[in-house]
Amino acid sequence: MKTLAVVQHTSSEYLGLIEDHLEGRRIRFRYFRPFTAGGRLPEPAETADGLVLLGGGPWGATPGAHRLPTLDAELALTASALAAAGPVIGIGLGALILAIAGGGAAAPSPLEFEVTSARRTAADVLAGFLPQQYPLVRYGRDQPILPAGARVLAVDEAARPALFQLGERGFGFSGHPGIKSAIIEDLIMEFAEGPAEPAAGLEALRAGRLAMEQALVPIMTGLVQCTGLMAELQAAAATQ
């Protein structure tokens, strides 16, 4: 069984609804919490099966007071994972880290909490499984500047990248595709800085929970296929 190394940047944000999809496919995951006492980032060898970089609440990837304290170390870790051609999945702040590690950059922007939608750029993206339109929930700051060679798979309502691909197995999501309203609520309580008026966004998130759960099914199907997370099991089943 494969084990994904999942890097958390806050106490509140985790894989959310994605956990069930991984467990259902017998894909394990291990959380790393470098911001806690005694916590650490995974070693490169621990990312061999795959690296997941989660969001960071109000933390960002541009110079200033909001710059993630472990950013430099995570950029090196992500670059190593990309060089090894392993699966790398970035979500929110994690997508910024993925973009920078792949040769791009990040542009400063204020903390945002928005519940909107994204639309795919072509029918064949994510092995043809990405829905034509799907819910997009973004909680974070800064915007990715994609490196040359990156492919935009989906855009948000402002035509910004909502999902992009680097190489064969690197994928960056601007919003958390498996977010839960409780994660947002906990992020608001965890940090002194938060969105100005989160009530409307939380209401929209709760109202759209079913649509998000439904969209996550094909998204995870395509993501697992494109990252090869079940390739060995599928090969073994075919042989049998």
C-alpha cells in the first residue's frame, strides 16, 4: 500500500472529504505538522509515494509578515519530489509552493474566502474526469505565477488558474476540493487574522456541500489515475 506524506500548515486544515476517497482505494496518508513543538517536515524518502501540501490559512508565499516560516525548506522538499517525478499535490498555499518550486513565483494578494466555481479548459484534462464545472472554495492569500510548461486545467470566475499541472504528476488546486465548513470555522478561530465577513461564505459552503461531494468523485478518480497512485494495484489485478 502507498502512503502519502501530507504536510499541514495549520491545526485546522486537513484532507477533509479526500480522506474517504483515499481510504476507499487503500491509499494511506501520514500527516506532518512542522509548526508544532517537535514537529517536522517529511524526509525526501518519505515522499516517494507522494507528497501533499495543504493550505495555510492566512500564511502566504511572498515576502512579509505573512510568509510561511517553513517556506524555504518546503520549496526544497517539493523541488526534490518533482525531480524524482513523484506525485505532488498542492492545495491553496500548497499550490503556491508547487508553482514556485517548479520554476514559477507568487504574487501578493490579500486574504480571501470565496465560494465560487471553476470550469475546465478542455474535455481531456485530468484523464477526462474533471467536471466541466465544479465548486471552488478558496481560503488563503497570494496568487501563483505559473512556470513555463505548466498547463492550466481549470480557471475560476476571474479567469485565474483554479487547477494546474506541472510535469506528469504535479497538480495544484487553488481551492480545497474536499473542504468542510468546520475547517473554515476552525481556521477563523485559530488565527487573529480572518476574512471580514465570513458568514455568507460559510452559508454558501454548507448549501453547496452535496455538489462538492459529487464533484469530488470524478476529481479523485482522475487525480488518482493521473498520479499513478493505484498503478501497482491495478497491474496486479490485471495479472491475476
